[in-house]
Amino acid sequence: MRLPCPEKSFYKNEFLAKLDAILERLPFENRSVFVLAEFEGLTYAEIAEIEEISIGTVKSRLSRTKEKLRSVFKEYKD
């Protein structure tokens, strides 16, 4: 069994804390779509039905949210 490197654990925890903080600051509509897609693994159609929005709106909210996250997390890129 391999133990996690303390430095990796630190950065992973820091990353997750930052992700949580950023998600909390997003508009509820964008956060909801992101969580349903990325954490729950739902399809665009399923999210559209749950949120009562079009698939196009799901895609645009998800795209805007991912772009925001990419810009914030550039520093974590390998």
C-alpha cells in the first residue's frame, strides 16, 4: 500500500477547498447545472428536465461555469 505524499495531500485539499469556495460564489443556476453534470453524471437532457430549462441553456451554463473554473485553476495545471 502506498501512502499519499503529504505535499500532494496538501495541494489536493487546497484545491478542493478552493473549488468549494468558488462553487459557493457562483449563481445557483450555474452551480446546480455543474453539480448535476460533473458530480451526479446526469445527461444534458436529464438536467434540462430537472431544472426545467432547455438543453441549450444547460450547455451554456455549464460552459460558462467550466470557463470560470479553468481561469481560476490555471495555477494547478501540470
